[in-house]
Amino acid sequence: MNWLEHRIPPPLVAILFGVLMWLLARWVPGIDVTAGWRLTFASLVLAAGIAVCLSGVLSFRHAGTTVNPLQPETASSLVSSGIYRHTRNPMYLGFAIALVAWSIYLASPIALLGVAGFVLYMNRFQIGPEERALATLFGDAFSTYRGRVRRWL
């Protein structure tokens, strides 16, 4: 399964899990909640996810390093400021939050399995390989950072 490492762009992974969540929501009855409440709450959660994701992108841009998740070995600096003081993966966390918003909109607790699937996939096929590359590039600095800041939250 190593051939999946760094093969699928994370936004596409999130979209694929979103489609799976939609299919699950159609298969298993959800919660009866009015569309207005679902849309309002889902929009607020989505806005939080977008803000988390964008703060990660902006931190990378400010540091002048790559945001390309398919080539972590091209990173030019270890970013540990801004949102990176609280999470090592704010962009992926933002996608996960957006998927939670999607499950709220679908009014489907079973759809939350898609969020769990996304997190598991990202841990195995994206984050793990990224962290190996960062450990090679930044050595003790990354090891210290990894010991201080959690992977997700």
C-alpha cells in the first residue's frame, strides 16, 4: 500500500470522502432537522474549517515554503509559528472540519464515519510520509517540534 503515499492530492481525498459520506447518508436514515438549522450550523462549522485551512496556507506562504503536499521533501523551512503552534496539520484539520460541516448538512451521524476515514487515510498515506521527509530535512528541530505540538489538535 506504500504506492498510495503522496499520490492523491489531499483536497481530492476530502472530496472523495465527502462523496462516500453522501452515499452513507442516503443509505442510512439521518436526523430530522429543518434545512434552515442544518444550513446555518453547517455554514458556521465550514467557515471555521476554511479559516483553519487558510491560516495554514498563509503561514507557509509567509515562511516562503512550499504548500505542495505531494512533495514534502521540497520544504525550505520548518513552520512552527501561527496556527502551527497548536496543530502540525492545520490544512488537513481544516478539511476534516469541513467534512464535519458536510455531515451536519446531511443531518447524518453515520456520515461522520467519513471524517474518521479521512483522518485515518491522511495519517497513513499523507502525514506519516510527510513527517518522515521533514525529519530527514530538519532533524532535531522537527523532532522537538513534533514532541511539542500535536498532529491534529
